[in-house]
Amino acid sequence: MANVIKLRKGLDINLTGRAQEQMLPVKSSTEYALVPDDFPGLTPKVTVREGDHVRAGDPLFVDKGCTEVSFASPVSGTITAVERGERRKVLRVKIAADAQQEYADFGVKDVAGLSADDVKASLLQAGLFGYINQLPYAVATRPDTEPKAIFVSALRDKPLQGDFEFELKGQEKDFQTGLTALAKIAKVYLSIGAKQSASALTGAKDAEVTVFDGPCPAGNVGVQVNHIDPVNKGEVVWTVDPTAVIFFGRLFNTGKVNLTRRVAIAGSMVKQTGYVDALVGTPLKQILADNIADGCNVRILNGNPLTGIIANEESVLGAHTSEVTLIPEGDDVHEIFGWMLPRFKDFSTSRSYFTWLQGKKAYNLDARIKGGERHMIMSGEYDRVLPMDIYSEYLIKSIISGNIDSQEQLGIYEVSPEDFALAEFVDSSKLPLQKIVREGLDILRKENA
């Protein structure tokens, strides 16, 4: 029987526009792109030039600090552009897709007979190893790291996130193959939710299944690591998105790289919510074609409202994106007396509005911050929604002040920016906590390099 961990701290934010369990049509695109920024900690070195022809699975760029780690093209086609920004930073590599797709053949492999080195070598050769992240630092890992464990979270509980059980349908074999492959490297912990019942999750082989019962952020892999096997200085754990596990399984079962994701289309500004099957790097204008509601300005997010990246229709589907959400921008809203008016439709964690008397209901929130940044940290705010055994407020203070010794003592090796997403939402001082944590981790990584 699976171990059950119950969490009390957290906050479920119920927003309108949750994706219905139905498939939506999406046309194939003629152009795709891979974005290096989707892989945190990566310094890309492009290995292709404009005019080159690539197959699906051929490398587009490598990690400059570890050239073994390459990143595969999602499609076969011709390289049309290597877009660069300030200081020649690589923004994206664009590919014009062939009418008839051609795949690099890496050979079908029986994972039961593979060693840990064989699994690593296969993922490196196919350009998929970079989809594995690590703690500490919350960055894409490298093959020379020795993880004490590998964590996979199949629980998605942030507002408007997709349901992984629905994404998993029809792909159970690939998911199990991916888990078995990872188990060759280190012990695998698979975390699921109390309401998840798919046999591919509850009965998964070659993994220790743990049930997390509690509000968001119970699905955060950092929270799960903190409760199962915390990271100490000098230790490393790998974290893998469950869809990436499917990518790995497809590679071993078919010998080909197939980066098709089942993505939730959600939010109050979507005409028809549901799911689409789309390749990593598909333009969002293709995914959202004729499905954006009229009436006000729309914020498009590559991800969910708490941790998603602001995008537009020219952006492409991210490598780790499990949902595309559309919410009102809110820049056209003008309210007399602002927050001072009594509210019956707005969400509040401090009972400032009367909606707490109305029980559970769905809210249509927009992207406004509704307040200005203040340089103070209110005691107790973060701890109410962060179910981790760390002093979160003191950790933020130590990052802001640049006190590295204090950061290490307060548990920075255990956290990632997404762990502070809810704290950022409830923070009355409107501090960009995820950005602060990301900068702190980057500085610490350089110091320890």
C-alpha cells in the first residue's frame, strides 16, 4: 500500500476556465522553434546553421558547459533562423517543417537489460537528457551528477493546471518504460494525489509511490522532496516532469524522439477549453487559433497563472509547458475607491472581502497585482501556504541581503522558485519572490562552481 503524506498548509485557488476532458482540434504548423530558456541553467551553443536540414531527434544546440548534453529538434526540416537578443543571447532556433517527417533512428531498446550508463548514453544521444532537472539549484542537470534519488510528480494542483491522468490515457506503456529506465540510475519516487486512481500511477512498477493529500502546493516536486528525502549540502536529486518520462519511454519503445505533449487549454478567456496534442515548439497562434474570447485584453501564459511565463501568439509551446492559460489582462478596468469597496466577486486570502462567506466558488481573476511593491516582509504570510520544513521568510531575507552562509543554513538547497509561487500570490508586499529565489540560486551555483 502506498505511503500517504497529509499536508495542512497551502491554498487551493479555484479559477474559472478549467480544461474540460475533451480533445480540441489543432492544425499542424509549418514552422517550429526550440527555446534554450526553457532549460534553466543552460548556456547554449548552437550546432546548426541557417539552411541546414535536420531530422526529428537531431541536435539543435548543446550545453556549452557540458557539450555531451544536446537538445533535439522536435521536427525534421530546414533551419530558417537562429534568433539572438542582447549580447548575442540565443533566443530560439526556428525550423521549417518538412511535409513528410523524417526521424533519426536510435534503435528500439529493452530497458530491462540496460545498465545505468546505457540509459544515460541513450538519453544523451537522443538529445533528451536535458529534460531532467536537479535539486539543488533547480536547473537542468548534467550526466556527471550522481543522484541519490529521482522524483517524478504526477500531481498537478496549481490553478488551471491540466490533469495528468487525462494526459496519460493511451500512453501508459511509455510512462512505465520511462520509469523503469530511470530506476536503472537511482531509486525513483513517484508522487500522486489522493484523488488520482489510474492504475498506471497507483500500480506503477520500479518506483515507490507516495500519495500526497492536501492543498496546493502538494504537487510541487520540491515539497515532495522535502517530506520524503530532503536534500543536504553536497547531495543531488533529479526531478523529472511526468511528460518527460513519457518522452523517455517513447524513445526506448520506438527508437525515435517524439516530443508530442498533451496540453491543457484553459482560462476564462478561452472560448472552448480542453486539451490538444502538440509538439514542443509549436507556435501558440496555431494552438489557440480562433479560440480566444473577445471583449478585453488577454494575457497569454505559457504555463499556469502562478508560475507561467508571459507569452504572445508568436511564442511557442515550452519544453516543460503542460498548459496554456488565458486570463484577462485587467489593464482596462477602472474602479472608483479601488480595494476599499466591499467585494462579492473577488478572491481574498485575508477575508478582506465577503466572498469567504460564500463557500467554494470559482473566481475570474485578472493579471493585476493590485498594489505596489513594499520593502518589508510580513511575519507568518509565507509559512501559511508553504508546507516545507524551512524558515521561508528568513530565507528570503538572507537571499536579498546576499548572506550565503545563512542561505545554506536555512535550506536554499531544497527549494526552487515555484515553491514560492503561492507565497508570492499572498504576499501583501508584492515582492517578486520567484525571481528573488531564482537569482539567489544562480549566485549560489556560481559560488560553488
